[in-house]
Amino acid sequence: MNDERAPRIGIVGLGTIGRIHATRLDDLGADLAGADLDADARSAFADEFDAPTYGDHEVLLESDVDAVIVGVPNCAHEEVAVDALEAGADVLLEKPLAHSLESAEQIATAARSAEGFCTVGFTMRYANATKRAVELREAGRLGSLSHVSVEYLRRGGVPGGGRGWFTNESLAGGGVLMDLGVHVIDLALYLLDYPAVVEVSGRARSEFGEYAVDDSATALLRCADGRTISVETSWHGTATPSRECVVRGTEGGLAFEVSGSELTVVSADADEPVDTIEVGTADMHLAEDRAFLDAVAGDADPTAGTVEEALLVQRVIDAIYESSERGRAMPLER
């Protein structure tokens, strides 16, 4: 990258998530370009951000971009990400890694030999509450962690009302697990410092819409070191909307809403009162994009949301689907 100019970031996929990134990157001073098959999306993006647009991501890659954000449907992740990596660009890939485990493995293979780096958009890591939870873990306040429970529950929150690509299995690779489940599975693994997972048991359901993909799911993960993770996620269901995370350790535990402004800390000593810590809130996408720009500029290491971590999340989700279909727990190869 030329240090005398702002990094040039190409955004492939100019729908909702592409524009979320573009708005924040524009505020951060990045030089933008965009690519999308839809001419109307290109026109709107060009008008709003005064940026060049292209109908083909390969042409975008030839336009001297330093990095690429991939915000296309899951089934197109592999093509765009691999092309970008082979072109030498740094990549921020929207979650999940891909629509299938096989495709995810192809991206991981390309990333291992690429000149640039590839990170995956696990935005819950950038919540203030998550950051404080990691600080408490690192300070030893929780002792040895034993279990993390995570949930991401919506009511009436099916993307596109069930009519878009999110509910098309061939495009998305699955339903709510591939959409919301990815976030909370990563969050739980991240808080445990990404241990190896050896067994997965789960049930994916489709109960409330006229689509073939799952709209809710439940899972239990067992790690190689004996620690466990429980997962609940839904687009729609008979539960209060929540993005709660509960962490249990030998010296203390904590609970927080990912987008909330505080977390509670519970000591193992029953005589100690529950402690409430104010942490404030953060724009998670802004924090993610700032970290990405810093990594592109070489001012920070691209450590958050590595491809290898995203590949483990993909393997877990694949195992949940298989466990649901077979009706038994599934081992994960180590």
C-alpha cells in the first residue's frame, strides 16, 4: 500500500451490509470503490459515496484496491474471496466463511498461501461488554472457565420476511445457524480462547415459515479440555429477544447482553454481592472497520476473526446440521 494516500477499499456486494461498511469507512477516511451485479445498487452507491463502481469484481480488483470487503451471498464468498486473495488484496469476509464446509476449506487454503491477509466479520467481538469480559478473563478474575452459554433470539426477525437469499438453502447454505448462529458460536469460542471442539450435539428446526431452512436451533459443544458451550438461536419463536452471553468460571462468572452497556460479575463466594460494571456501548461495525483499516495500513496485526477460527465455526455448524439429521452427537476430527 502507498503510505501517502488513504487505503482504497473495494466493497463487493452493495446491499445492506456493503452500505453499512461503506458508511463507516467513509467516515474513517477510506477511499472507496464498489462492485455489484445490480446496476441500481451501483448507481446508488456511486451517488452516495462519490465512488467508482463496477459490474464485475474482477474489474474492481484490477483498479488498484488495497483491500476488499466481501458482502455477497454466502454461495459467492469463495469465488470473490479467492480471487481477491490471489490478486494480493487484504480481505474482510462477511460471516459465515462460506455456504458449505467444502467451500470454506477452499477459502482457507487460499488464505494460507496469500500475500494479503483474510479476516472474517465476527462483530460481537467488538462490543464493549465482550472486550471487558476478555479483560476480566485475562486478569484471572473468573478463574478457570468451565462453560459459556450464548443465545441470539429474535421474534419476527426472518431476513427479507423469508423471501430473500437468506432462506434459500442453495444460496445461504442453511438458515438461522448460518446467519445468527455463526456470531454466537464464535463469541463463545472466543471467550474460551478458541479451544478444540471434539463433539457436537444439536437440533435445527423450521417451524414458523414457508421455507426449507432452519429458523431456530439448539446445540451443545464439548471441548477437548472438558469445557462446554450451549447455543440457542432463532429468527422467530416464542422467546424474548435476546443476545445474552453467560460465562462460568471457578472464581467468578459474568453475564451480559452483547449490545448492552453493562455486565454483571458473580463471585464464587456466595457472601459477595453481584457486581455491575458499566462499560457503555459501541458501534461494533465501526470498531471492526477501524481495526481492518489499521491492519491494511500495517499499523496492527490482523488477529481478530482469523480464517482458521472461522473454519472451526463452519465445522461446528456443519456438525450441528448432521447431528440434527442423524439424531445423535457427532464427533469433530481434530
